[in-house]
Amino acid sequence: MAEAENFYDVGGRKFENNDSSKPKSRPKGNGGGEKDQGEKNGEVPRSSQGGVEEKSSNGLMFVDIIVAGRGLNALVDTGASDLFMSEEMAKELGLRIEEDSGRIKTVNSESIPITGVAKGVELQLGEWTGKATIKVIQLYDYDFVVGLSLLDRINADIYPSENYMTISDMNKRYMVRMKRKGSVEGKTLSAIQFAKGVRRNEVSYLATLRDNMDDKFEGEIPKEVERLLKSFQDVMPMELPKRLPPKREADYKIELLPNVEPPARAPYRMALPELEELWK
């Protein structure tokens, strides 16, 4: 029985243990030579595949994965237990969904039943290929979620600060690049989500866009209005404003001095005795 050989994969090139072209480790210490400029600056070695392009640690982790022959941008979630796919994407891929009695629970919510499971689905993550069972659920923000079930299976090591993961399988080690995206980037609220919030008596806001350009008036001007405009033609502007003036920064108000009473002055032009004489 032949002995299994260990391989190393760096940037898409495989190296055997006895290969003279295998990347050699640097000796400890200065060794009489100068360190590489990139190492001085604390930069990470980059593979020819672009394993590490942007050292960005903001946002969620995403990875390119091929599911049933179609490329998807999947969310890498170490808090998810399994592989999850949205109902819409499962229908687009034409996957055979079997009924299942499983349930799913997210943070601060009740457990809900899943739609079903798709078994034996072909997956390709980097150079790793295999089959897996995917749970189909209602996903509104993402099409596919990679959970711990697949990460444990492929012995994945995730390096969030460097935006890549490594896969160890069958004496081989691969590097897969990840992307970071903001959690609110491109996020939309579907009509189904809004309707659910209304049914649950949640505080909901509905906003709409309004065109500032008012439509031109079409039709005949009433004769009374036309007569009025002609009578004040000398003071009327050539073109009437189409909208009200903008609101001022501070509304007009009369500021009263604190702890001061209004003057005790009779609101009449005549003296009180004269008024009493008039009332007689």
C-alpha cells in the first residue's frame, strides 16, 4: 500500500514535501540579512489567487461558493448550525426539497418550522468539492448561509482579520479568499416582512418619494380670478411662485421676560369714569 504524501497548496500551486520548489521557512533571527520590506511593514504574504487583497475587518464575512452548478455569494456564519438556503434560490436551482419536521430558532424569536431539506447537493468551495444536505428556510437578506456543519467537515480555519480561510481535506490544504461587506449594505425590507410587522402590532413606518416639480396648471382660469389678477397687475410678479417659501429656522414668536407681568393698562381709549357714564 502506497504511503500518502503531504501536499501544500500556495496560490494554486501544489508542492510535495520533497519538492525543492516548496516555500522554505525563514530562519529565526536576523541571520546576517535584512528582513523583507513587506515583513517590516507587517504585511501578510499574498497568494497569486488574491487570497488576501484587502485587510478590512469591518462587516460580515462572505465567500464565493458553487451550489448545484451556480455561483453564489454565501454568508459565513459561525453561529449557524447548518447550511441554509432561501426558498426562492432553491426554486431557481430546481432542487428537490423533501419535507422535514425540523425547526429553526434565531435570537430573540420563537422557533419556526423549516420548509424542507435538499439532500445530496453538489458544493464547491475553492478547490474542495463534495455533497451536503441543505436546509431550506425563509431567508430575506441572503441566498445561502455557510454554518458549522460544513466548516467542521472541511476542517476550516477562519482568519477574519486577513479575510481568508483555509480548508484541510485529504492531506491537502487550500486557501479561500473571503470578502467583507457591511451588515446594512443594500438591505431592503420586503412587503412580506412589513406585513408581518403590522400583524404583530410592531411600530412600522411607511415612506414614499415625492416629486418637488409641481405639474403645470392646465385648464381655463375662472373669470373672477382673472379679473382679480388684472386689477392688481401692477403689483403682481411676472411669474407666480409654484411653491411656498421654505420654512424658517426659527418660528416667529413673542418672547416674554421671565417673572414680568403685563402692564395694567385699560384696553379702552377712554377713561373708566367716562366709560361708566357712557353705559348709563
